[in-house]
Amino acid sequence: MWDQRYQSDTYAYGVNPNAYMAAHLGYFKPGSSVLVPADGEGRNGVYLAKQGYLVTTFDGSIEGCRKARQLADREGVSMASHHADFDAFVLSTYDGIVLSFFHTPASVRQAYHRACMAALNPGGIVLVHGFGSQQMTYTSGGPRDPEMLFTLPQLRDDFDGLTVLQEDDYVGSLDEGPYHQGPAHLIGFIGRRS
């Protein structure tokens, strides 16, 4: 499904970064190492690399990875980009992890979030931004499985042990390529490892 979505010359979610991530980069130390799982066509990884971060990305779609490399070349930046599913990519350690619209099946969500938390260096930051539990009432994108949508209590529990720096639960307007358009219920969560 993702290879089909990404094989067009059009970028399915645009080439601009996730607005929530871009607005909250002040939480990340300049020049630090940042992992972006499931980065699709590379818009977030490329943006972070342009800001001077040492970026590692991966995605399960070979077409997404191809376009991410094209975008990086076009923007004149380098990042480590890997073709791998989230459950196969071996986590190292990072100063930051950005989980942008990265919705996993409910059965593995907490375990993966805890693995990400464990992969943070001391002082490391995790930023989560995705669709909230009311997104089923909107047509702006996201999983059609309500169990894959986020709530703040759920994310607090998943990342128990981090110092919560910011939490947001809001209705905003998406303008991210053809697949993220219009009003959406959104959740933002930012935490820091001690």
C-alpha cells in the first residue's frame, strides 16, 4: 500500500516538514543526533538535516526511501536513510526521536514507544505528533482503526519515566500534501529523558 502511494512523482504528504515538529525544535540541542522512524518520503528527515541535525531515518516503503534520497539530494543535505520496517530496524542511541504520524497497531504501540524511550541518550527528547482519538469524525487522513489513534493519557503511560515538557490535544488544520488536508484532531507530546 505504501509503495503504491509513494510511487507517484507527487509527494503524498508534501515536502514541507510536520509543522508541530518544526515549531518545537527548540527542545532539541543544535547538531544533535535525531532518529525519524517511518519518515516516508523524507520530508521531516530532510528538514532536520537542513537545520544541522545528524539525522537517521527509516521506512518500510522502498519507494518512500527512494524519494527521501531524491529530496535530500535536491536540498543538498545528507542523512542516513534505511529501508526497514519498524520492527526490524535495530535502534541505536539518539539525542532525539521524532514520531510524526507514526501510528502502529495497538498491540505493539506501547512496546515500541518504550523501546524508543530506552534508545534516548540522557537528556534526549522524544516528540510525538499524530492523530487523536476523535480523528474518525474527520476526513483529513489517518488510520481508520480507532485503536491506532492517540490520547494523551496513553502517551503519558507509554513514555512513563520521561519528564513531560509539553502536551497538546487540539483540532488543527492540516495542509500536508494530498493525503493530509483539512481539520484534524491532533495530539502532541514532548518528553525528556533524565
